[in-house]
Amino acid sequence: MQIEKNRFLYGNLSDVGRVRDENQDYYGRYSGTFGDLLLICDGMGGYQGGSIASRMAVEIISEHFKSLTAHYDVKYEIEQAAMQAQIQIKKYQAENPETEKMGTTLVLLLIREGNYWFAHIGDSRMYLKRDGKTNQLTKDHSLVQEMLDGGIIEPEQAKDHPKGNIITRALGTDNYSPDIKGPYQLKTGDVFMLCSDGMYEYLEHEEISEYMDKEPQDACEVFVALANQRGGKDNITVQVVKISGELMENSSSGKKLHKWIVAIVLAIVALIAVRFIIVRYVMPTCPVCISIKEGREGKCLPLSSADEIEEKIEEEGSNEDLDDGVTNDEEEEASEDEQPGEDE
């Protein structure tokens, strides 16, 4: 399955917020033979490298996908891209000790051949709205989420919890393993939203669902405006993509099958053409060898009429004139004497 080109509707926006002086979020959107890739990274580490880490992650991961051929293992390549980003961030930390605490979250969406995959590290999120229902696809890698899972706190306590800013996974730390999900089939009308925590902390789930119905760029502007109106204490970054094109059969496997069908049809046509040429132009000019069952060597006769062939057979004689042949009665007697499978 594939989607008509230019039938994705995109929107994106990033804002520093109302409190911070530096925007440590970084995002990107890329298209190529690898598919369509969207990323958001939320840097951490203050002025000691948060913005560097988020930018490095987006650039390294996107360059990895740009280098791929048309056919690849998506989950494996996401893992490899994250590992490359991890290696380079750790290397930067080693060369610049003042950035040793820098790191970044990651949320990633890959759309390819009518399917989608997503991955995340940390607490940046992804939502999907389909058929009027909105679901959060990612599950935060955070201390608060672990407390929720363990039944230590209730959902209403999580929103303003004092430890809400502690994440348990991030690029640049020892625990950077991404959660990767997919492939899942796309559906016309699907709307995806990627965001940093500076956005979703200020909106209720119902509000997120409501505004995802807007045109993607309009939705992004509303999300950022509401987050700023309600405090804007963190950087705010949002990307929205809507699948507006019709899905159609055009997968790589479908292309291969189509090529095989075409090849088979062409081969059949070629065989028919060769047979026609032989029958129409070659056979009338070739002699036909007619072997008469007479116990003697067959003779090669030119192509003749049926009457000529019949006269020739009469001249050559019948079974009664055989010198060395075996008559029908003798054949039956011989076959009765030789019963296969019997022991002597």
C-alpha cells in the first residue's frame, strides 16, 4: 500500500515559551526513498548542552535514514540511528566536560509504503486520531509514569507531581534504548501529533483530540498558543501530519508481482508467435518422415497427399509379408511368458 504523493498535510511549530531564554527543542521533517520521517527532540542539561544534544540527535538520525536504500529493516535502522546519535553525543560530552549532563528525548514517526512505525525515548509523545477517537501511542519513560504503573499515585496526582520532570531514558545517558512499534497500516483520515512535554502538560486529552481536527498548521498554532496562555514554563514544539490521500496498492512486493506477471505474459505471447511462424512458414517446406510399422527401416517421404501415402503403403506390403517382424499373436504369447515381478 502506498499513498498518493503530496497528499500528506503537515504542520509544525516550535516556541521558546514565556519563561526560558533558550529553545532546547529541535524538530525535523524529511522525505526520500526511505519514506517520510518526523522527529522531535527535547534537550536537557540547561545551558550546558541541551540544545546541542537535541539538534545533534535530529541531524544524525535524519542523515542515517537519508543514506538508506529503498529496501531496509525499519526497526533495525531506527535502533542503529539512535545508537549513532548516542555515540556522537557521548563523544561530545567527553570532549566538552561542561556538557556531561546534556541529553535529549526523542519521538519519531516513519511513514512508508502505506504503513507507519513510531519510536520514542523519554517523555516526548505521539498521539493518533482515527475515526474520531484519539489515543496516546507512546508511554512516558519517566519516574511519574513508573509510580502510576506501580499504583503509588493516582492519575490526577501525576499532572502536577514535583518529580514530573525526571525522565528514566534519554539519549546521552546510560539508558537510551528506544521503544519501537510497527508496522501498522495507515488509514485515510489518520492524524498524528508529535509534541514535547511543554505542550501536553497544559492541555487535557479531550482538548488535544478536539484541536487535532483542525488543519495541521492551524492545530499547531492553537496548541502553542494555549500552552503559552496557561503558563508557557517550558519550550513548546508540535508537529501534526494528516493522511489525506487515498491509499492504493503500490508496495514493493506488489511491484515485484506485477513484473513477474508481465514477464510471464510476454513469454506466452512469444511462444505463440514462434509456433505460428513454424506452422505457417516452416513446416510446408520440410520433408516428413513416415515410418511404416513393417519390421524394416522407415523411409523418408516428401509431404504428399493422403492418396499418395496410401498407395505407397500398399506397395511396401502388409504384416503378412514380414520377414523378421513379430505378429500380433506372437506379441501376445511373448507378453504372457514375461510377467514382471515374478520369481523364477
